[in-house]
Amino acid sequence: MDGLPAFGRVLGSPGFGGCFCAVWTDFGPDWSARCADPTRPNLALTEASVRAGRRPGFLLVRDGANVGWLGGGPRAELPAMATRLASRRGREDAWVIGCLALLPEARGSGLASEAVRAFVEIARSAGAPVVEAFPTRPWDEPRSYRGSERLYRSLGFEEVLAEPDAESAILLYRLTLR
């Protein structure tokens, strides 16, 4: 695995919108412009975050190939969680899953479930009392990077609340660990 270059290739592929998981650490008024910028400023921000010792998530590897990303960790390390729909209503001591992005060829393979289970075990080992996630209802392709209600329910998460967002709702799902 090759770390930051692999992260850039996976999240820089078509369909991931130029976010590079900076939404949770560096969201601001220039967000849309940064996502559209071909120089990839969000990738540079996330690389700087990693070089500063923070880990905004985990590359997902299948058969030696980098095929996805789970963006998440302790809520305290993801400051934009405090302002976004549903996540702003979560617990301060939670570990959170902000995104779960799989390349099209990896979808439907069970990797999303494996990734969330592994994340839960990492959070549990770190002493987290709960893990939270934020799918949408109805599920829609532009927001598929959040994971689905069905995924989280199948792993024991429970719906805590739903915040309206235009034609849909952003949900807060929680799994109690202790």
C-alpha cells in the first residue's frame, strides 16, 4: 500500500467530487470552489493534516488494490462535525464515520460491512463509548459516500434522529459499544 498517493488516486477518481475528506477538517465558505479546483487543494489540506500527525480515516484495500476510503475517527479530530446536519447533534465522545467511499468495482462485495466492522473494533479498542454514522433517507447516489441505512442497521446501529435537508433527511445512526 502506498499511503497518500493511493488516497489521492482513490478519492480523485470520477464520482468523488474533489472532497478528499477535507469536509470534516477544513470546511469553509470556499468549499465548492475548492472541490472544483483541478489543482486539488482539498488533497493538499488532507495531506498536511496527515503530515501533522492526524489520521482522518482509512484506505480500504481488497486483493492488494486500494478500492475505497472510510473517513472517520474521534469526533474531536473532525471539527466540522459540530456544524453539519445530524452530526452536530451527536455525542462529543463518539467516534464518527463521515464517509464511506468505494470505487464502483468494489461495491456489492461486502467490503463496506467489513470496513465498518473494523472501524468499530478500532474505536472500541480506543475506548470509544459509541460510533455514529450519517446516512441519508432516501438513499441517493450523490450521497452514497455516507453508507446506507441498511448497512448500518445490519451492523446493529440504531437511528437516533433525522434532520430535514430539502427533499431528504440526514440521519444520525449510533452503535453503543459500552
